[in-house]
Amino acid sequence: MTENELSFKIIGVAIEVHRHLGPGLLESAYEQCLCHELKQNGLRIEQQIALPL
């Protein structure tokens, strides 16, 4: 999968999650739903990865 295809898929899933949930929820609710949907679409993800500064 190219970078463009991957970006298209991720943005599409994010838009669908927002359409179904609507505005006004906590960020954590969107995060959990987005992660679930990304996994359902065959993407391997990691959440809240600590980055050294």
C-alpha cells in the first residue's frame, strides 16, 4: 500500500467515526473508536506511544 492509499484509508475512517459519533465527545472516546475501526480495516496500530524528548 502506498503512502497516499494509506492516508486516504486513515482519513476516510476518521471521517466515518466522526460522522457516526458527532461532535462534543471527549478525545478519548474518538481515539478508542478510531483505533477500533482502523483495526477492523486491517491496519496495525499502536496507541499513545511515548516519544523521547
